[in-house]
Amino acid sequence: MPAPLDGKHSIPKTIEEIAAGYLADIRKVQAKGPYFLAGYSWGGRLAFEISQQLTAQGERVAFLGLIDTMFDFTREIAGETKEARVQRHVQALKRQAIGPYLMRRIRKTAAHYVTQTGVMTRFLPNYLRMRFGPPIPYTRRLDVYSYVYSSATWRYTLHPYSGPITMFAAIGREEYQRARWSRVAKGQLTVHEMPGAHFDMVEPPHSTVLAAKFDECLERIGA
């Protein structure tokens, strides 16, 4: 369960802390493996970290399903290092006029910071509540969860995972997901392309196809 926002409990600030809280609840229901975990979109990232923690504790994760979960939110190119990013911009400068290129980059950066400033300004009352302890009003709790989880995501680093990963990719994204998740998938990586775009694939009629593929995968491993 998400952390209460009643001013009496600490609010987890990292994916690792959030996952540990969910894992504690899971182990109250099932103390030992094998475990079967899955998550959609951001929830897949949480399932991934829970699987990492279970594996580190010596437990077996028999199935980890990611439903079109993004690999990297912080870079234009997934897994790109700072050095590679600088080199990419240098090469781009060589191919075009410096003035227009720099103006596009400046406008893009400025727009990003203007947006972020607006978000922080609107969120400031809730930030102060989080910092100093008063309960968060119920009408603002969804905003707080969104902010906390988003901030945690930007700071999270995906580390290599030794177990099997099954990716259910949105239509047209099979190779996109395979190329990115193969960076950390040290066990078997299986990618299934599903009908429907990211937000459609979990809604009827596409959800029926997704559920059938889940059943097929679980039957294959004897779940």
C-alpha cells in the first residue's frame, strides 16, 4: 500500500524505499517464493525493483512481467552517457549552422525550466506539508503521490537483473523495448508485441489479448 499521508508516517522518497514498503506487504501474504510479479507502465519499474530486492534476499522470482514499461525517463537516448551526449551535440553542430541549433537548444531548455518552475510553484503548499508534517488534504493526495513517484523515478538507476524478464510491448515498440531492456536483462528477455498503443493495450478489446498472453506465459512456466 502507498505510504499514508497523514503527517504521522514518513514518506518514501526513492523507488527502493517505495518497493521495500510494497514488498513488506507482499511477504505478509506470501512469505517465501517463487514469486510472480508484474506491473503496467510505471508499475513495471516498481515490480522490477521488488524483484531485485527479492533476488538479493535469496528468493526466487519465477516471473517478472513488464507491461510497456519505459527503460529511461531522463535521457533522450536510453542509457546514453554524459560523454556520448556531448559528442552527439558536437556532431550535430558540425552538420548545421551553429546559431539556429543553439537557439533551438536554448528554447527547449528554457521551456523545460519554465514548466518545472510552474509545477513547483503549484506544488509548494503540499511540499511544505510533506516537509513539516501536517496531513495532506484528501483532495491533494493524488498530486502528492504523482510528485513523489515521479521524483523517485528520475533518481532511480536500473541495475542488471539476473532473472527472466517478460516485456509486453505496445504495438510498434517491440524492438524499441528489446534494445533498451537488453541492457540490464542478464537472464532471459522475452518481448511480446501486443495490439494497441500504450494507454489502449490495458483497455478492452486489447486487454483480452494481453490477458491471454499472460495466461500463456504463466502456463509455460507451470504457474
